[in-house]
Amino acid sequence: MPKVITVVNQKGGVGKTTTAVNLSAGLAVLEKRTLLIDFDPQGNATSGVGIDKDKVELQIYDALIGRAPIEKTILSTATKNLFCIPGNINLTGAEIELVHEFAREQKLKEALQPILNSFDYIIIDCPPSLGLLTVNAMTAAMEVLIPIQCEYYALEGVSQLLTTIRLIQKNLNPGLNILGVLLTMFDKRVNLSLQVAKEVHRYFKEKVFRTIIPRNIKLTEAPGFGKPIFLYDIRSPGAMSYLNLANEVINRSE
Ligand code: ADP
Ligand code: MG
């Protein structure tokens, strides 16, 4: 069985997509057969691995509503061992269309069944909300990974997120576990970054990953070229840190 990990935080701009793309690529570099699912209508993870989100024929939405077999939605990428199910603006429709469906929170979980044995890891990139898409992602997953940006109000919204996770554990997915909390965009020259890191450690204790993702311009640039960091600048601090994270994720989850 693959490890299914959902990258979640209802705040935008905290590094979810950057983490989903580069953690997936890092796992692939470490020879793990990895599937990245873009579950955000913005489609940034899709373009982040070099797929034109507006030109894809099939995407996760088609599998979600049963319009296409999920196998047909999987695309290969320029990174060996890294596959992607794209997502784009059509996904916004799913949030509305699924509302009246039976077991609407379980659609992604059901859709994934046929491909579970084809991968070592499945990483899901979530939209910046706790709506039906994110609930589906957390119902389909075994683990959640929470990126927290080392910025003002870092922990804002976290208690609401934890409440949602507890509700999902209680009602939909008892096995759901918090794999870890990831500090992102850390700048050691900035006092605030250190303060936030301390605060997050106090709150989440051993759940915080030892790997900290630094603020690194290469991580900002890479998506513009449709490349995970390892294809863009393998020597950058961003690449090193996401490789470390991939190792830590393997150690924690296996
Ligand atoms: P989210 O998916 O949570 O909205 P993103 O991963 O898209 O967040 O990140 C928001 C912005 O910050 C993007 O422009 C991204 O390139 C940039 N970014 C994310 N992580 C880093 C980092 N460690 N260093 C520099 N820029 C980053
Ligand atoms: Mg995103």
C-alpha cells in the first residue's frame, strides 16, 4: 500500500504547493514511485511539474465525478519516478456538484482505489480552504503534512485546522495521522523567523520536522520553468532541504 499524504493549511501562500511538488520530486529522486495529485483549482502543482494545466485532456476532476477511469488521468513528468494527476479550474465545479451526492466526502478515496498498488507515495496538494475538496483529500489520506510559514500570524487558523482534522478522524477517517509540521520560508537572519520556529515547536513539539525549509529564491523561480527544484538547481539550499524532508518523510512513514 502506498503512503497517501495530504499537504494542508487553509491559509494561502504558506508553501503547500512548493512542498507538494518538491517533496514528491524528492521522493522520486530517492527511487520511490510517487504520484502528485493537484487538488487545487489554481493548478499550480500541475504547472510546477511542467504540465500545461489548460491543455490537459483529463484531470482529477474527471476521476472524481466518475467521468474517466483514474488510470487515464495519470501523466508522467520529466522527473523519473514522478507522475502527476493534473488539476485545474474545472475543479471549482466539483465543490458545488458534489454537495448533493451520497458520501460526497469519500469521492477521492473511492477514486484512488484502483491505483493504490501502483505507487509508493501519493502526495495531494490542497486548495487554501477547509472546504469539500480538502475534506476529500484528508479522507483519502493516511497522513497530513502541515506547512507553516515563518511569518507573522503563523499559527493563526491552526486551531481551526486541528479541529477539522479531529472531526475527520471521528467521522470519516479514524486512521488519519499528522505526519508532521513543516517550517517553511525560514530566514535565519530574521528574528521573527526564529520566534515563529520556537512558537511552533512549543505548540507541536515532536511533530515538527527537523528539516526546515529556508527562504530560497531558487524555489520561487523553479515553478516559472515548470521544474521541481532538483531539475532547476540541484545545488541550491532549497533542493538540499527538500531532499532532507523526503528522507525524513520516508523515515517517519515507513
Ligand atoms: P501555497 O500553495 O500554500 O499557496 P506556495 O507554495 O504557492 O504556497 O508558495 C507561495 C509563494 O511563495 C510562491 O510564489 C512560492 O514560489 C513562494 N515560496 C514558497 N516556498 C518558498 C521558499 N522556501 N523560498 C522562497 N519562496 C518560496
Ligand atoms: Mg498552492
